[in-house]
Amino acid sequence: NDSVYILAIESSCDDTAAAVLKNDKVLSNLVARQSIHEEYGGVVPELASRAHQQNIVPVVDMALKKAGINKKQLHGIAFTQGPGLMGSLLVGSSFAKSFSMALNIPLLAVNHMQAHILAHFIDEEGYDKPTFPFLALTISGGHTQIVKVSGFFEMEIIGETTDDAVGEAFDKTAKILGLPYPGGPLIDQFAKEGNPKAFLFTKPNVDGLNFSFSGLKTQILYFVQKNVALNPNFIEENKADICASVQNIIIKILMDKLKLAVEETGINQIAIGGGVSANSGIRNTLKEAETKYGWKTYIPKFEYTTDNAAMIGIVGYQKYLHNQFENTSVVSKARIEF
Ligand code: KG4
Ligand code: ZN
């Protein structure tokens, strides 16, 4: 029997996630979300680590049960080494180290950003996997990158944000509008009913393939403040239009850089990953780009785009196949390069 069973754990930010994979297929993929951060308008690191501490054992237990396998059947344990919040990462890595020692199975350390990209290699019926080389647009609450992917572990960042991440632009806009954290999904919802051309925002001027979102955030803040001063009900009366317009400019910024990246690399296969790629406007625009520009675009299942453990598992599986094991002295890293 050549089946490889991997248990994967993801705890880089505020979600405690566990998954079990049989080779490149997902048997279970669970996430315990932490609602505690909503009232603070952002993730509170100290509270996140505490919640991970409470959730990790039950989540792993449920992932194993749901997969219908016994922990003694596992061949390896994969965990997120970084990047992320140190206190959160430590909970996952300590758990994974103990588990690997107790079961005497290999430990597989996974880069969270690589995992967002390699999530495309999870075997799903009807899902067409990208072929190398391709371009990955990874957009999350912490990152905004264009990566040239030439192999499972051959990745080169060719563009990235010089300040805020796209997810922050969504979340901070939501905060300005009085919406709870994380605001991205809510902006997406409201945008569906709004006019994307109602309000005009300008694109930042950034060289090459890099991004900048902090200026946009300020632009939105001043725009809202100015209008609220004239009409206190401005936000309520225009919520859908504001959300649609903000989403529209963000999509324009991303598409402009992707077009440039395709031009510069000659690669027109585009795969998206990271929490923000759950955005329906971004998904639709990329789908349209297939006919409009002749690109081939890869958009993973929703549950594999936001933070999840299945993506950690698929990288763990590849590392297992390539004997890329770690010993228990491996350290968590808040920042990490490819
Ligand atoms: O990858 P992820 O789950 O965690 C990080 O590693 O950051 O990404 C979370 C980010 C948050 O900023 C959240 O607002 C954003 O993804 N997000 C969205 C949508 N769903 C999640 N942004 C826009 N539209 C969405 N539908
Ligand atoms: Zn992420």
C-alpha cells in the first residue's frame, strides 16, 4: 500500500486549522475560527495564541475522526513554520513537534505563502492543476505578491507590496465604514449591489510589479470623512456604491500589475491564492481575462483560498516525497523568505 497519510496543522494567524490528506487528496479539512477579534477590529496576537491553545487538540481530533483514520496510520505531520504571528505559530509548531515525537513520524515544516500557491495541486475532481511555470498572485491579510513558480519549491517573488497588503485595504476600508473585522467578505457582499463607477478613486503610482495600498486607504478615509461632514447618513445611504467602487479600484490595481507581469515574463497562466482571492469580483475578473486576454486562470475552491490546513498538507506531502524532513529543533519564523 503506497498511500501516504499526512496530518497538517495551520495556526499562523487567527484560525486554528487541521486537515488529513491521503496523498494529494483531502480527507478532512477543518477550521476553528476565532470570533473574539471582531470586537477589536483586528487580530489581537495575545488572544489569538490563547485561542489556538484551546482549539488545537479538539480540531486535530475532529480532523482525524472525520478522515476516518487512526493517528497510528499517519506517515508525517506538517505544520506552518511561518510567516505569521509568533505566538500563534509556536502553538502549532510545539503541538506538531510533540505529535511527531510521540508517534515517531517525520516532521514537515511548511511556508504558509508557498502553501497558498501549492493549494492548486490538491487533487479535486474536475479541477485542472496548473503546469510549471505559472504566475501566482497571492493576496491575503498579510501579503500581496506576484510569484513566478517554476517548480514545487522553485519560486521567485517578482512583485510585492511596499506597504499594506490588499487584505488590509479591504479590512481598513471596512473599519472606516463601521463594519466588523474581517471586512473583506462584507465589502464583497455589499459590492454586489453597488455601482462600481459611483465614486472614483485613483491608482497609486508604483514602479514595476510592486504594489502600494496605504495611499488608497488614506484616500478612502478622507473621501468618507469629507462626505460624512456634509451628510451624516452618507455611509448608510451609499454603502453598496462605496464598497463596489473600492473593490473596483483594487481589482484595477491588481489587474494592471498582472498584465505587466504577463508581458514581462511571457507566462500567461495565472493562479490566485490567499484569503482575498475568495473575492467574487476578483474571481469574475480573472475568469473574464481568459477570453479577454487569452490567459489561463486557476481559481481554487473557496475553502482552499482562505487560511486552511489542507494547503499545508499538500506541501507536507510534496516534502514527504522529497524527504525534506525537519528535526524537532526547527524554529518558527514570523518572517520567512521562499
Ligand atoms: O489568507 P487569509 O485567510 O489570512 C492571511 O494569511 O492573511 O486572508 C485573510 C484576508 C482578510 O484581510 C480578509 O478580509 C480577506 O482575506 N478576505 C476577503 C474576502 N474573504 C476574505 N477580501 C475580499 N473579499 C473577500 N470575499
Ligand atoms: Zn494566509
